[in-house]
Amino acid sequence: MRHYNAHRQHGLLYFPGAEVMKNETLLWEHKEGLAFLQGMEYKNGSLVCLKSGHYYIYSKVYLRSSNCRDMNEKNLSVVHTICRRTSQYPKELILLTNSILYCNWKNSLWKQSSFLAGVVHLEKKDEVFIKVSQPQLVLRKDDTVSYFGTFMI
């Protein structure tokens, strides 16, 4: 049984695979498994803030490619980003980003994790979401390998 502080806003989502939006935004499972929302909403890949405050935001993606040996180009990069959408600014804002080289050795199987986390101030109705430049590399396994969450501090 889960016990959470009823006065704090938080949510945890995991990546089941299957769908990615056209702009590289990952779509998350928000109802099943370990996923939950408390004091937050989920909309088109985004966690929506319902109360202004400081939030710890985190994301881990497990990346994998099994065809590196066949690729002609080496040292390709994949970019993992936490973004914010707010009514106070017309474009999405990059909060945190990580760039990883993939297929950078001769083995046919490549795997790597990327973890991002930080504290940001969110206003009511702000949205935070995750983008991955090569979404086909995100491993689709279960709710423990690729996830995204936030909690108010």
C-alpha cells in the first residue's frame, strides 16, 4: 500500500513504448503499474502542475541499439531533455539536457542510461515533458527502466 503526503503534489510515470509524439515528446503510462498522479494532471506526454511552487523533476531513459555494427556512421548522438511549457513564454523552454554518443564502439549491441534531475519553480498550469531525439532507442520493457516524475518540495 502506498502512503503519500496528501498535501504534496507529485507524480510518477513510466514509458511503456508504443507511442511517441511527432516532436520527439515521449508519451507515458500514467494509470497502470507503478504510475500515479497526486495533485497533478497528465496531458499529451506532460505532467501539468496544479499548484505553484518548487518541484524536483527527474527522468531516466534506458537507451539501446542492437544494430550498431551495421551502421556506417559512428559517434551519433541522442539528446534527452526535460522541457517546460508555460503561458508566460510562447515557446517551450529547455530545463535540463544530456547528449550521449551512441554506437561509439564496434560491438553490435549498445546500451546506456541517461538520468536528469533538478529543482525548478513551476506556476499553476505549467507543463513539464520529456523529449528524446532518437525515441526508437528508448527501451520498452517495464515501469522500472524508463520513467519520469516530479514532486513538490
